[in-house]
Amino acid sequence: MAEVTKREMIDGVCKVCDFYKENDEQLECGAFKIIKILVEEGKLRMEDIYFARERLGSQR
């Protein structure tokens, strides 16, 4: 499994959140922490996150 950086996680997960604030990137919400663990354990891929983001974009 490839290492995923915090920047990749923020870009993939946080930036679609209504509560995301660029100046608060050091804060990690519960969803971020859960998704990070799933990615680290190989149960979720960044490709899955990008796919979900695309689906969210079509619903907004």
C-alpha cells in the first residue's frame, strides 16, 4: 500500500466539507481520523475517496 500524506488526505477529504477552513488544517475531525485509519489499513483507497467526491459534486 502506498503511503498517503496528510496533504493528500486534506485535499481528498477535508476540502469538500462545509466546515473546512484553510487556516485550521492542523485540526482533524472525527471523519478525517476514521477515513485516515481505513486508508492506512488498506480498507479504503484514495481512488474511492476521489470517486465519492465526484458523486458529491454532482449532488450539490
